[in-house]
Amino acid sequence: MADEIKTPIEQINNETSILSVDIADETLIKTIDKYIANGKSLYETVKARSDINRKYWKGDQLDNKQLGKYQAKVVNNIIFRNMETMLPVITQNTPLPTFISSNKDMNRAMEQLMVLRWEVMDNMLAKNRKTVRSAFLDLLGVQKYRWDTDIKEIVWEYIKTWNVVIDNDATNYEDLEWVAEYLTDTVQNLIDKFPKSEDDLKKELGIKEDDDTKLGNKITYIEFWTPEMVVWKYKNIIFDKNKNPNWNWKEDGTNKKQNLWRRPRVPYNFLVFYNIDEHGLYGDTSLIEQTLTIQDGINKRKRQISDNADQANGTLVGSGDAISREEFSKIDDDPKLKIWIDSGNPTNAITRITGQPLQNYVFNDMQHSELAVDDIWGTHAITRGASSGAGTATQDVLQQRQDFGRIDDIVKAYEDLNEQYYQATFQMMLVYYDKEHTFSFDDADDLSITKKELINAFSKRIKRRVNEATGELETQTITGDFRPPIIMVKRGSTLPVDPVSKRTEALQLASAGRISTLDLLETLEFPNAREVAKNVWLEINQPEVLYPEIAQGGVTIPTKEAIEDFQRIAQGLDTPPSFEVENPITAEAHLKSHTKQLDSKEFSGLDQEIQQNFIEHIKQEVDTTRQVMINAQQQIVNGAPESPQAPQDTQGGATAPSNNLGAPTNAI
């Protein structure tokens, strides 16, 4: 029966009290029990729907009581196929966090840190896959975060949906007023965790002082959360109660500004699809529920086809003129495909009546139903990795894009889930990172942070302005109150991208000179992309650094500027001294290149006038280099900075070559 839309009226809907750690335990227990009782009504309704979803996903789709003994028990589980197709599509890529604040360096560092946590430390992909499945099957996926006092670190956990009862009135995680989670542990562990409740718990369970045999028994108790507090209870026993430990509180009970959010939250993360607030945070419908009846139709048609195939050999007929009923019954064949007549002459004894094939519309109807399910889910053949039967590759790409567009709303909900992950993780750092925590990266220095450093980093505001007199960009750092960053997930970062199209676009940008070598190699998923890009730069600009053995052996690799100078002069063009000779570091390689060119066949083939122009060009560059060296020495004597240094990679670049300019000068 469909849910009725009720017209709101002025009345008391739920008679419950405000919860606080300050109220008496007896009142607190009664209030918590009333909250849970109110939440259980919706809980049971949704769980009944979940039970059906799970049966169909597992393939338990037949009512054997309604099927004949000899009817086929075949199931063509399209629901499982499509759900397990969609799951890797949704979770294929790491959701990329974005930090927005005026502290750009800290933003980039935190983004890199969060990706490391998501992929490695918290292993969120495995937890997210379970959460997504729960959202499909149970109409809600649940995760939880907590501080582990043993390892001194934030811990994320996947929580089974039916282990929690939630506030019915909440429509999003920010409005959630309470969550009750059912936990199971041994009596002994609970006594160790809550020693003050040992006597009450033993009395409740009937455990005598000298009886230790029952301490290993497991009991289920409740961890009850509101944004302001947490309570642990078992029936009429309060184990403990505290203010929300995941929040920076002031002594007077007001909130400090050193929190990411404006108000505390319960430590749970939720994933829900297709929600219009009729069932609280739970989904109001699901893709499985939308296709249950079509799945039944597919199974029915599949059984009909299977049964008809079994009858392909026809019906066996026996005649009493030649065989008795008893002898005929001994023939091992499907009874429904055997007929015995008292008399007659079916080919004297036994014959077989040929079966009739099914009409084509039966097959067409099953295929149409399968396609209808694919249309609803957005998981057609090309998305499943199967042959689509389309005429061209372009048609396949268009179909896949249409499927991804159909899935896009679910992907956005998944991105919201991970956005909550990044936000909650940052909030926990602000609360618990009293001591230094160090994180290691594969292509950067270690990052060590404490909550004090985080607060200081995001208390700085950097103002940027252009100086009207000089036209230069000026920055000013101002330290004030803590201003939390905006933390979000880059939209579309988790949705799969066609790798062929992505690489083609990158190559087109590279040919047009609109993309860096590093970005190109990373797009092409080249191994060690950063190292390869660095070598490309060195080969063009400082080949003697990349190939020191060649430089030491007297072999000179011409620089790009030296080659261009030679080509311009050979064409009779005016060529001023290169900028490379203005830096003692690059001047050496440039002038050595020209020396090598003087001995080349290309130089000897030039007209004498052009040869003389090239020699004059080299002399000008030598004079320029000498003057740069003289100026640099004068600056050192006068206490000024030394001459410019060669470019170096911040991750540990190569050592600059010596600035010995004697060889090319003497050669000239």
C-alpha cells in the first residue's frame, strides 16, 4: 500500500524531553527509550523493504510453492548484474578534496594529506563499496568516525544499517538530532570500559561475585548520540555519559571558534539515494524496487523458454496394444511428457509427438524487459563491458555517456558522502591532534601537523594587491581569529572518464603547446611522470647535468638557443647575444656548443661572409659573459648577492655545472 500524504495540523507529534548530560539517569533512560521507540516504527517499515531488496539481489526470486514440480527453477538476475555494474562505476576514482582559504600552500598540503588518508590510512574505498551496497539494498548507507585512544588516531568504520536507529524527523545529516547504535561486547570488556557500572551490570545479569563463567557472555547495549552528548546504556543502567568529545568546548559550555562547523554533529556519515523526505534519511524508493516486477517478468519468460526447451523432443506416447501401463511407467522420463492410452496403434508400441517451438514474441518480450531494466538503471551493454552491437564506436561512446548521465545523480550523492568524510576528518584533527602527527608522501617532503598548527595556519589571511606605482603584486599576511577553510569534493572527480578521449585531448593540447609535459605524462598515466618531465627539461636546458659522462668526455650537446642562433645567422638574420650567456651557469654550455659548431660540416659549407658573422656573434657573446663575470665579482666585493643560480627542482634537483668559461673562449 502506498504511503499516504498527511496534511499537517497543529498538535504534539512526539512527546519527548530535551536530552542533556545534566538530567538524572532515570529521566535520561526513559527519554532515550522513548526516542528509540518512536524511531523503531519507521525502522521496521524500511527494514521490511530492505529484506525484499536483499532477497532479489542474492537471486532468491522464486516462490517454489507456486511452481510445479517439473517446472524450471531458473533465474536471470538482472538486478544483481546491474547493481554490481554500477558499483565500480560509482567508486572508480578517488574523490578529490578541495580546500579553499587564503593560505594557498596549506590548502595544497591538506588536499594531498586527505587523499593519502582516504586511499591508504583509512582504506575508504573498501568501506565505501559496502556503504554504496547498503544504500542500494537497505535504502541508507552508514559510516562512523571515532578517536582510537590506543593508536592515537582517527578511525573510520562501515556500520550495518540495521545496527542504528535514527531520528525520523531528520531530512539531512546536519539536522540529525539523535542516533542510537546497537553494539555487542563481552561482559568483561564492558566492565573494563566502564568499571563504575560493574556491580549494577552483574546484578542485572544475575552474575554472582564468585562466578566468572558468565563474564565471557556477549550482550547488546546502546551507544546513544546527540550533537551535544553521548550516552552508553544497557536497559536501566547508564554506563557513562559525556559531552560530545569530538568538539572543542569552552568551560562555560559555549562553542569555541576552533571548529570546522557552526554546531556539533553526531559522528555518523550517511549515503542515501532518491530521497524526498517521506522516510526521514532513508530512501523513499530505490532502483531495485523500481524494477522488481520487471525482474519477475524476466524470470517468468526465462522459465517458459527453459520449459519449452525441455519439451523439444516432444511427448512420449505408449499404447496398451503393445505395452502395459506398469511397463510404460518404468520408462525414465518426465511424467508430464508421457501419455499412455488403453488401446490404439502409436507406431505399434511407443512413439513421440514432436513439441512446438515458442512464438517469437516470448523471446522479444524477455529482451524488451531486460532493456527496460537497463534503461532504468543506466547500465547498458557498453557500460557493462559487453558488446553493444552498435554500428560504430561513436554510438558506443554516446550510449555510455547517456548511462553516465543517468548515474550522475547517484555519483553526486557519493561525492557528498566523501565530502562529509573530509570535513569530519579535519574536525577530528582540530580536536585530537594535540601531539605532532607526521605523514609521508611519495613525491614530497613529510608533513607534520598538530591542531595548534592547523589553527594557526587557518588563522592567517593573505591579502594580495597590485601596486599602482610599480605594477607588482604585493602580499600581506594578517593573523586574526581562526577562520575554517571551505572543504568540498571537486564535482565530477569520481565519475569515470573515457580514457581514449582523455588521452586524445591531452595530445591535442600538447601539440598546440597548451599543456605542460608533466600534465601530459600524468594524463597518459606514464610511470614516474614527474621524473620523466624533469629529465625532458634538463635535456633541453642543461643536457650536461643529465649526461655528465658525455660532458666529462669532451662531447658537447648543443643547447636549444645555440642551435637557433646558428640557424638564424645561416639565414643571414641579425642575431644578438643569447640570454644564456648572461648567466655564468648556462653560458658555458652555450659557448661550448658554438665551439662545436665551428668544427662542423655545416659551418664549413657556409659563405665566408656568414662564417665571419657567426665568429663575430661568438665574440660578442664572450664579451658579454666576461662583463657579467666582472659585474658579479664587483657585487661580491661590495657585499651584494652573488650571480644568479641555475634553476633547481624543489624535490632535490641536479647539481649545477661549473662556470669554467676558458675552453670556448680559447677556442675562438
